[in-house]
Amino acid sequence: MGLMLLLCALPAAANGQQRPGHSERARMEAEVRERFEAMVQKELGLDEATARTLSDRARAFQPERRALAQRRRQLQRRMSGTGALLSEEEAREVLDDMTELARQEAELLAREQADLLEVLSPGQLVRLYGLREQLGHRIRE
């Protein structure tokens, strides 16, 4: 499945420079990814070839998903506690950025769904999204 939505949101090392603990984090992400992919294969009843195709297709969306997640974090930081300190023009810019980000996220979701529906049935795709949500919830706890 690649790194699911939540793991895609984890920041990568800036400019290729590794931060302390980066290799440990990468190892843990790979471990979570492998377990998740095995669970998805079992839960969705996929054969090896279909599971591999699904993983490859989902992974193709990672760079854009990571970039959007990074933009969302930046926008959230910009809004945190500064709403009253922003000029009207800056506030309008934040609102416009929120709308644009939501549009881009919706477009990415639509493209991802269309692509994954070439591999999965609609029911399987809904189940996949449910599994992603469950994993994200467990990670946040």
C-alpha cells in the first residue's frame, strides 16, 4: 500500500539531509508498511500479483500526498494562534490557501480512486480506506 495517508504525512528529510534517528524512523515505517500490506492482502483476499500491483499504484501517489500533507501542516502552523494577528489581506490569503489545498486534495483522491478501481472493486476500495483509517487511529493513540 505504500505509506498510507498518515505515514505519507510524515516529513521527509529536508534537502536529502538525514536527521538524527532518520534511519530508525525509516526502518519503523517500512515495518509498519509491510505489516499493513500483508493485512490488506489478507483482508481484501488479494493474490500476490494483485497485492503487488495495488502497492505499486498506491505508492505512485505518495510524493503528491506528502507534498499536500506538508502544505497542510504549514497552513495549520500559520493559523495556530495567529488569527487575530493577521491583517485582513493575510487572513484572505489563508482562506484562499485553505480552499486551494482542499481542491488539490479532492483531485488527488479522485485520481487515486480511479486508478485503484482498476485493481479493486468499489467494496474492496472502501474497505482499504477503512483499514487506512484504523491504522491512522492506532498510530495517533
